[in-house]
Amino acid sequence: MHFLFLLLLVWGGPMPQPERKDLQTPCRLQQNHKASKADFEAVMGEIAAGWNQNNAERAAACFSEDATYTSVPNVQARKGRAALYEWFGGRNGRPRRMNMEWHHLLFDPGQQIGVGEYTFSYDVRTHGLVIVKIRDGLVSNWREYEHESKLSWSEMIGNNQF
């Protein structure tokens, strides 16, 4: 203990920590940034990774501070990154991991609006679409439409695969 105190006293501060690669994220506020298709795909991938790892902080970081999240036809809107962080599981995560799989991601850079077709599982399995507005590199609006089904993705779409 005395050695550590002397080392800090002589050196003058705490030891520098190496940069943690696991903290890097494509989700960061970028004022006046127009997202590209690649940016959109990275943000959507990061949200899915956060949910799939039961990491609410990772997923919520991709939403703006004032984001609006709705699931039609449910009229309840979740508003703000802090509320989404808690809804995604907060500090301790949800009792079980969520599972999000993107099947198609489309993005219009001019409007900064994207669409994702997905399968999501938690207590039930759903297949759906979400339409997303990107602002300054983050999701500002999320509106999802989904259908509950016990079918797998390939069973659900049947012969209409693309």
C-alpha cells in the first residue's frame, strides 16, 4: 500500500489506461451530419447487438436524447434516451436477452429515413418492419409494425424469399 502511494506521489497521477476497443460505437452525436447507407446499417447493427447482448446502454446510445419510439398500434410512446435505456433493461439488463435479426435494411440518404425488416424474439417471436428517422447520426424516431408468430422467418415468408 505504501509503495503504491509513493509511486503515485512520485509519478503525479493515475496510470493511463489503454483505450478499450469494446467501447467504440458507430452511435455518436454528429451535429449536422447526413448519414450514409453504411452509417445507417452500422447504427441498426449496433442496436441489434446491444439487444442481443442484453446491453441496454449499447442499444440506447444509438438514440437521440429526445428520441420517440412507438410500436403501432400501441399509442404509448417512449420518449428520450433515458426512458429507452430503462425499457431496454437498464443497468442490470432484462431477465433474458432479446434477439433481433435484421433481414433487410434500406435507407434514403436524402430524407434520412430508413426501414428495417426483422425478426425479434423475447417472450414471443415477431416479424416486422420499422421505419426510422436519423438525425445527427442517431435515431430520433422509431416506429415499428410487427406480427406475432411462432413461425420462423423462412416459414413466415414462404415462397416469397428475396
